[in-house]
Amino acid sequence: MHPKQLAEILQACLGRGFQLPLYLCAIGANGAVLVVSYTPHEDQEGLETKVLAEHYPAAGFLVPINMMVSDAAGEATRVVIRGDRWSFADLN
């Protein structure tokens, strides 16, 4: 999971009308887990990232990686990462 991919996914969720804060849960095919919250920085430039839970096997995250992104209004979407590509699963 590349930071650039995460940034693209978060931007896409915001573009779909998701409201901050955002909550992301990512689960790799091998059980790797990352749970993160994203809130606005105090200066409103960018997002503050807070890791809420994590578990990384020695191999790190193995694809496919399934993610759920939820927002402050209770909206949610599923995202799947397969290598260098990601997609919204609810649009397939």
C-alpha cells in the first residue's frame, strides 16, 4: 500500500461527498491490518493522521487489500487495492 494510493483514495472519497473525519480500515490478504482516522489539520491545510490499530506480519500487506472507508455522517464504501491499481468495489 503506497501513501500516494491512500491519498488518491481519500481524495476520491471526499470527491464523492464524504465528510471529515474519515475512518479507514485496511486488511491485507495475509491478515495485515491498519485502522486510521483522518481529521483536518488545525490550519485546514491537509489531514491529520492518527493510527488507531495496526498489525503487520513480516511480509507486510499482501494484495489484494480490502479497505472500508467511513465518514462522519456514517457513509461507507469498499475499496480494493490490487498492486498499483485500486477501485471502488461498490462501483464494479
